[in-house]
Amino acid sequence: MATATATSLASSAAHRRLPPSRSAASSILRAPNRGRLCPGSPSVLRASSSSPSSPQPTAGGDEGEEEEEGRRLSKQSSWEAKDSEGDDYLYRLGKEADNMNIAVGARSGIVDDLFVGNFLGKDSDIVFDYRQKATRTFEYLQGDYYIAPLFLDKVACHIVKNYLAHILTIKIPLILGIWGGKGQGKTFQTELIFRAMGVEPVIMSAGELESEKAGEPGRLIRDRYRTASQVIQNQGKMSVLMINDLDAGVGRFGNTQMTVNNQIVIGTLMNLADNPTRVSIGQKWRESDVTHRVPIIVTGNDFSTLYAPLIRDGRMEKFYWQPDREDIINIVHRMYIKDGLSFEDVSKIVDTFPNQALDFYGALRSRTYDRAILQWVEEIGGHEQLNEKLLKRKKGEELPTFIPPKTTVDALIESGDSLVKEQELIMNSKLSKEYMKNLDD
């Protein structure tokens, strides 16, 4: 009888077992294995769902599925999401430093479906259109401009050869280096050719070839190269990577210091010339690193300041641009055709100021506007009223109409004389020697 009574008391105590205290729960949360919230060690959820003393299921079926669901953080969590190859998605995302969510896009099954939404579509990338603005369309070039035949033949031949490189059995340089005197229209002529051929290029300048971060300019060149490749692949348009004033960015002048970025930029261009269809953005090669071959065009004034292996014939084809008298007269005539100047008038101006760059004749027209602009300033109240009239005028208040001056040959020659005097004054004065008289000692 006593034994039966003890057995019944033990069974009733087991049924009335109290829940764990608050201190016990907190000790579980503060367990030594509180690590990262990842599939490998889901310490919090696993510790709370099962204790060491609780029995573990030994076979599959419903019990195994319930255990797997209990270990997952959430069905919609990208902590445990897998990519198309079955690898951990966030781990791969962090490994590829340049690959962020905004670059990958919201793809169903890869990124949280909660953030995809049907209103954006299943494969949405909100910044794709913005990134594509790196290309140039030349819509601002309105009018009929003159393109030098020699210049056109050289640029067009270089572009076509690179697009036919997989067919031709010859060594084709990837880079075309256009160099020559200052202000000879190298960049402008190239842009006119792009517009005529329907090329949508990616354009860089020398100011982007230096950065406070080591390796950033070289990475930028590879990124722009791949952007041009995407234009070819996605839009079906010809594209070119163009770098203006390359010698100003990486050239050696006197005792200028060679920086790490200069070396990386030169090395990047050499690597592109040697491997034009395999360009990596990160530090690891990927399948997507295989790109289209994109012609590169660079401009400059003195390529002798560049690293010699970069400009060797196998990598860079050189083209010296020095327009002759016929080219200059044709270009300037198209420039002044709206002003009513004849071909003979333009020839007279060019012969009056020989050995001048093309931008000199464009500056003549700008200089003829100076007197008319000063007269217009007096009409609006003088120099003291410029701030009020130009920026703070009342609503509905109209400024006096500016009447452009009539462009004549005499006015252009008068402006040219003043520009030539300023050029000679700069060359003859050399005030730097006056400020540093002990420099030659």
C-alpha cells in the first residue's frame, strides 16, 4: 500500500511539473554558444527549441521536416538563401566587394521575395537606367559640321578592325592614340565621327585617373570598359571607351612623381590591350568577366611622356593629327556659316592668322561679342544691378533683349589682333623668372 501511494505521488508530481524560471530562460540565452545568427550555429532558436536532455528524432518524415523548419530563421530570410549554384548568397555577395544588392537587382528566389513586389516585376534593377548614363549620345551637336576625311578614315578603320578581330587573322591593336598640338579639334572631330557612325561611347577624362584611394582609377577604367561592353550586348549599338588627355593624367613631366594609381592605370590599359575580352572588376575571376572586345581611343598632346611599353605598336596605333590649310578653312567655314561669311572671307581670316590652332578661330567669334555684352549690361542698369537683374528680378520682369552683333571680317580680324598680342605678351614676359630670380643660380 505504501509503495502504491509513493508511485501515485511521483506520477502526479511529474504531471504538475512547473515551467522554467526567468533566470533559467536567461541563462539559456546567455549560453556560451551564442554566436552568429547563421545556419551553421543557430544557437538561440536551437537552444530554446530543444534541450540536451530532450529526445532527438532518428528518421525523416514529419518529425524531420518540423525540426528543419524550427531551425530556419524565416522562410523569407536571405540569411539562409542560396544562389543559383547552391552556395550561400550573402557570403558570395560579401566576397565580391563590388557586387551590392543594388547592382544585383531584386531577383525572385535570390533576394527576399518580400522586397521584390509585383509592381516592380520579378527582375527589377532600379539603378540600371542611371548607370547607363555613363554613355554619350551627342544630342547637343546640332548642325552640319566638317569632318576631315583623313581623321574619319583613321577612326572608322580602327573601330571596324576591332569589331572584326575574331574574323581577321592579324594582330590588331586595341588602343588608338590620337595626338597632336593643342586646340586642334582632336576630341571634337572624334565626337562628330561617333555621331555620324552611330557609336555610343563611354568617355573618361584625365581628372578621373587619380584618386585618394589606391587602385580606384584602374578599377574605374575596367568598370567603364565593361559598361561599353554591356552597350554592345544589351542595346545592339557600337560602343567605344574614350579617354581624353591621357598624357595629362599619367604622363611624366620633368620631376613629377609617379604614383601608385599612375602605375595601376598604365598596367590596366596594357592588360586590356593584351586581354580585351576578359576583364575583372574584383579580385577573383568569374564567368561574367568574359566581355565583348571594345575599341579604346585616347587623345593627348605628347605621347613621349607615357610609359614606353604602353605605346608600343602591338598595343597602341598612333595617329598624329595636324590639320592642313584646307582642313582648317573647311572647319572654320562651317563654324561661321550661320553668320553669312563666304568661303573667301574665311580664307582671308585664316591667311591673316597662320599657324594658329582651330580653337583660336572659335575664340575670335566669342571676342566679337564682348562689346555688345557690355552695352547690354548698361541697358539693364550697369554693373551694380547685375545681381538684382540676373538672379533676383521680380516675377514677370523681363530682361532687355540681347541683340547679337553682326559678324564681319573686319571685326574678326580686330579680335584676332588682340588675341595675338596677348599670346605674345605671355611668351615674352615670363613673369615666373621675375618672381624666382635665383632659380637659375
